[in-house]
Amino acid sequence: MSMALRAARQLWLDCGFDASAIHRLDLSGTEAALPSSFAIAAAAQASIGACGLAAAEFFSLRGGEPQTVSVDARHAAVEFRSEHYLRVDGGLPADPWDKIAGIYRSGDGRWVRIHTNFPHHCQGVLDLLACEYDKAAVAEALARWNAFEFEDAAAKRGLVATALRSFDEWDAHPQGIAVAAQPVVSITRIGDAPPLALGGAERPLQGIRALDLTRIIAGPVAGRALAVHGADVLHITSPHLPTIPTLDIDMGRGKRNAQLDLAAIAGRDALRGLLADTHAFIQGYRPGGLAGLGFSPEDIARLRPGIVYVSLRAYGHTGPWAGRRGFDSLTQTASGFNLAEAQAAGSDAPRAFPAQALDHSAGYLAALGAIAALHRQQREGGSWHVQVSLAKTGHWLRGLGRVDGAMDLPVPTLDDVRPWLEESDSGFGRLLAVRHAARMGLTPARWERPAMPLDSHAPTWTG
């Protein structure tokens, strides 16, 4: 059994599915696809494959015929870099990375990574460092800080920065210990409700309505994964929150997009109105953000008995860092991956993954958990809370083992990945983008709706 199939099988069993279905999952190819010492292609195959098989089993639950699901290793790895291959009218979208984002030496000889792609995070870092908006100025300012002291000072201000750690240091850290004890995908019953009425369907998730209140990659991947199997996904953003346009395009395929200001009473009322016909609610807001507005898992379970509520966090759901903001690149740095990759490459400088692998994996794991909870809801009723984090996803990826001889592989170019690209119209122009890697035997995976700007649709289920 391949590494990817072993990983998919364990995810499948952990989510409560019947082991007898795993024979319908075909994960082809075992070669390394990306320059990494970690099994990114296997993680991609396992998470995408398990999610596809869950959709297939949900189709069977609704009266459809059983079907096979197959995922090619290289295609899956390419999908984990989907944002890098997006083209609009033949052109390359703007680089989403801010000019001062990245990793720097601190005054104690360690390294610190800062994430400044959102304007308020960027300005907050500049205020904390008391320096100009210039990479050299940031480097000079950070050279006067202790790495861990800067990490804590940034966190206290709600900023996103982490010190570089080794695996041993992360494993001994209170948050690393907390993350290690958590499940990869947590599925918890949080209320009573009868099974929600669902009719037959031509596609696995047809008729499932999902609200997607997420930004950047992990959460939007989860919503996109539900949409590719037929769910009606309504992406809700705020007109006052920053986003990254390139990611909005790539992650927006298959969804409708509406905006609500949840800081206003009218916006909150509109969201409550949507919940009456919602089956899944995916959120990736800062910890406690939605709870403070009356949309915690328990609140929504009261408002919509039978809901599947999905929470995505950076550093896990328990532990001293559970409330910290974070992104994939920062989680890699904090939890040991950047140092491990550097050591594997024989480099003195920290080295990031060649893909936002924690984001993409976590997105598919969240979608897998959502579909597993929908299974349970149909079989036994109840309201359910699914929890996934980047840090635990990293712990899972690390547990898959290392890959020898892959660090010198080239990063696949656009020409290299053309067999897995598709063209489509969109609200932004003609798109060239990576198609979904799971091939379904009976219900082909596809995005029926084009990517559209964030305020293109009304916040209703009938628009």
C-alpha cells in the first residue's frame, strides 16, 4: 500500500467511514513531484482523494450508484500550487506578496518571519518596529530584537509573525504539545436535530447549501472542494476586510459571491436569514471573531438545528496559541518545517515549501470533515462542529515521512502542468487554471459557476 493510500485510509477511518469503501479509491503515481523533503504529493493525493471518496459515498447515501475515485500524484501536487498557474486573458495576475513580507535575522541570531500582505498587518509591523516601509529598514530594526520577544509583542498587537523553530523546539513548546494531542479532523456533535430532508441528486452534493465565510487559501479551498461536487456555495465577504485578488479568482471558481457587513445589524440579520436554508457553514475568521457577533457554533446550531459548522484555525483549537492569528507560511516557520527543509537542502537560510501545502491540505481536510458530518447528520441527525487547523495539518504531513532525493527537483512550470489545465470564462476575463484532480467514475467533478468579483451576487439562495 502506497504512502498516500495509507494516509487516505487513516483519514477515512478517523472520519468514521466504513473501511469497505476504501477499495474504490485509486491513487496512482508515487514519484516526488515538488522540490521538498516532505511528502507533499502524497498529502495532496490523500486529502483530495478522501474528500472525493466521501462525496461519492454521500452520493450513494442519497440513492446513487457506488463509484470509483482516482487521483494522480502529479496532478494533485499541481493542484496544491493552483494559484501559481492561474492566468487571466493570458496574463499573470499581480504578485500577492507584500514587498517587506518574508524572513529576517533577529538580533539574537535566530530568524523571524513576518506576514504583511494585509495593509493593517503591514502597518502594525512598521509601527512595532518604528521603521520605514523598506526591506532594508525592516532588517535593521529586527536586528535589534530577540526573536521570541518580537513574536510575542506582535501577537499581543494582533499581528502575524513567528520565530523559526526546529521540530524539537516545537514539540517541546506548549502549543506544539497541544497540537500533537488534537485529531487531524475533529467532528463533534453539538446539538440535537432530525435529519434534514434531502432528495435524490444527479451529483453528490447537489442541493447542499454551504456558506463560505473565509479568505485567502485554506477556507476557500474547502468551499471550492464542496462546489466541485455540486454544492451551492455562497461566499460571503465583508466590504471592509482586505483580500488578495489573485486568490479570490482561483478560489472563487464554482461559487457565488456576496458581501455583508457583519458589524452592522442589517448584515447580521441577513446572515441569520440565510442560515434557515443552509446545510454547512465554513468560517476562518480570527478566533472568537464570529462568536462575538453571535455566530459561534452553538449559536448557529440553535438558529439552524442540523447545521454542519466548520472552523479553521492556524495553531489549533486548544493551547496557549489557540487564539493567535496565522497563515501557512508562519505555521511552517513556527513548527519546524522551514528549518527541516533548509537542512535537507544543505542551506543555512530557512527554506519554505514549494507550495502552500498546509493551506491546501487543511482546506481539503475541512471539506472531508464537512462531508463526513453531513453523512452523520443524514444517518443520525444532530448538529455538528468540524475543526481543522494548519498546525495539526502540518503535524499530519510530518507524520507521513520524508522523501529522499527530491530537493533538487525543478518547480513545475506552466508548460509542465498544461495537461491539468482548463480554460473558462469568468467575471475577470478568460481563465486558464488547474482543474480538479479527483476523477469520479460516475459524477465528473466540475465547477459549474464561473469565478466572479466578490460583490457580484445578492446575499440570497435564490439569486
